[in-house]
Amino acid sequence: MQLFIELGQIFIYSFALAVFMPVFWVVLFLVFMQYRRLAANEEKLFGRVINPIGRQMLAALGYGIIGGFIASAILVLLGLSLEQIGLYFIWPVALLLLLINPRYLCFSYAGGIVAVTVLIVRHIIAPLFPGLGDTVVVEALLNIHIPALLVLIGLLHLVEALLIYIDGTRGSSPVYLKMDSGEVVGAFSLQRFWPIPLVALLVSLVFQTDIMGVTMPEWWPVLQSALEPGPGQSLQYMAVPVAAGLGYADMALTSKPEARTKYTARQLAVYSVILLVVAIGSEFYGWLVLPGVIFAPVGHELLILYGKKKERSEKLLYRSPESGVKLMMVLPGTIAFDAGLQEDDLITEINGVAVNSSSELMDKIEESYFMVLIRGWRRGQQFSAVMRKRAQQPGDEKELFRRSLMKHSAYALPHRSAELGLIPVPDHDSKVYFEIKKSNPFAFIRRFAGRVKTMVGINRAG
């Protein structure tokens, strides 16, 4: 019992230091910048911020601390040390992958590349060129413990799956997308970012007379260090605070945001558990190392590709109906919300006049002076609602919308509807939309080569 008390004190103290470290606040600032960018996009498209930054940050900080605590406890339990995973190699590879495509900024891809490099150096290059083993770079590569690296990849993705499951829907933002067919449809952009405080371990060789701290049981660590103690030496582990960041980005086209995030979280959790089992098993059965190294990046990529194919192969959920206007979202605290309107409501009439497009809907609402009678259907049942248009001053109801139109003429329709709290499904020919461009993985090479060619041409001309 005394052992667990002492370990708990060390762990909690180190974890508290991780929260107050400057590097953690740097990650927190980067998370803030991401949420500010999303808020700016919402304001540009709809004329208002749908997901307040402060609320987003508080949730991200709280859940990030919970996820970091769980990950840190498992890291310490397994005895995973920082030098075993080769962070000095992973980060440069991750940055290079970022240049190719932002979605490749993931430990599964960068770690997989580093692990393959270690296997090639260890089993092919080093035996052919024994002298290379004395170089700093090759020696550092040979010291990387692949099972530990795979455990870290699996653990971070497992924590990410947990955070997606409990917090992935928060901040879902409606967007209008132009499909390859030219039709504009509605979707929900799902983007979450979490700052993660962590407690990691550093291992060093010390003489047995210099050992201080807590004596661990014989079964610990589960993942043995690559360092071999010499005569009279022992391994000493030190808990150190570090920080990381996790992110999630997805698009809900054919399913609700809640269903999409739950599906993604379950699939990612299965991937993580399989990788963790293979990684820990490879510590005891060496032949599992190669399957684990292959599964880390390939399994993650197949998971993403299958999820995208599944999402796009089903029926679009937010397509403009043949008659009426379907609501994607009703913003809380607005006129439409107070009137009792809900998402998925199908509005068919405004003041007794049929409406079949978002523009007709807003035009008919604007034509009303004070009271708007809305009729439609809600999950198979007819409903009606009375909505009073409110302005800052009595008798100024119409002027409220005209000012918005004059100020934001390029985005007239979304800005008008968002003032009322309505986010309707877009018309199939809407002029306001986002368009997803297919990225070329080697485009950055061409851009870089073009810049080099330009610089060479300038130097020659000079």
C-alpha cells in the first residue's frame, strides 16, 4: 500500500506540473487559434458565431486533462520511456507529411515510417556496413524500441477515440457543400481539438549506490528498456511532464453528427486495441513486430478510406426536398427557437403561402410585418408555429433584415436566416457553398521545384 501511495504522489505532482508547463500553454494557444478560425468561418458564412470560442475552449481543456490523465497512467504502468520511441525522428517526419497533406499529420503515419526505417537499418544496412553503427544517427535509430513506439501510437489513438465519443459532437458546424455533380447540399463539419498534458518517463543508467526514489516490483516495466546496465549499474526512471495535442476532423453528410462521431470513435477504438495487443505481444513474441509496423499506418489509412466511402455511399441527409424547406439546425436563444421550431422540421407554408426554397422562405418572412404563421411537418406529424419578428426598437422589424442584406450582400441568404435562428438545407443551386478540392500529395514538390527554378533564373539573370 505504501508503494502505491508514494507512486500516486509522484504521478499527481508530475501531472500537475504538466498542466502548468509553458509548452502546454503553447499547445492550448494553438487550440485556441483553431477554434477562433472556425468561429471566423461561421461568422463569415452565417453572420454570427454559432459555437462560442470560450465554451469550446473550456470543454477542450477539461476533456483534454481527463484524456491526458488516463494516457499518462497507462504510460507509467507500462514503463514506456521517451527515448524508446524516437521522438527526434518522428517529429521531422510528421512535419514533412504535413507539407504533403495536413491529414497525414498523425503518429500512425510518422511512427510507421520511422519503425520501417529502424527495421531496414537494423537488419539490412547495419549488417552490411558495420561502421555505420557508431554514427550518432544510426545509433539513435538502433536504440528505438519498436514495441514501445507502437504502444504509444495505439494509446494516443485510444484516448482520441474516447474523446471523440464523449466530446466529438460538440461544436458541430453546419456548412453548405458543392458536390462533384454540381448540387449544393448541407453537411455538418466536425472539428475538435484537445490539449493533452502527459506524464512520461526518462530512463538513465546509474550506479546502484546512487539509486534514489521508489523501488518498483520485479514485473515492472512491462516494456523493457533497450539500455543494458553494466556491472554495478541499474536503470533509474524519472517522471517528467510533457504536452501533446489531439485533433479530430470529419464531415457528416449522410448521418447525424452524433451518429457519425460515435461510429468513428468505435472504429478507431477497435483499431487502437488491436494495435496495442500486437504491440505488447511483440515485446514477448518478436515475430509480431513486422505485422504491427505494417498495421499501424496501413490500418489507420484503410479505416479513414472505408469511413469516407461509407459516408458518401449512403443517402444524403441534408438535400433540398422536392417541396418545402427542411431545417438543418435551429440556433438556441433565437426567435425561431423560442417559437418551438426544431431541426428536421419541414416548413411548407408561410402565412398560408407555399414555400419551396430557402430564398422563398426568407422572402415571405420579410414580407410579414410583425407576426409570421409557419406551417409544416415534424417527423410525420403536422405542426404550426407563430413567430414574432423582434427588432431593437418597436416598429423596426423590416429594417432589421434590410440592414443585414445591405451589409452582407454576398452572403444574403445565410445571414438573413441566421438572424432568426434558422439554418435551412441549402437550395440545390445555392450560390453560397464550400467546395472540397482533392489534394495532390506531390503538389508541394512541384511548388518547391518551381520556386527553386525561379530563384535560379533570377540568379542567372543577375
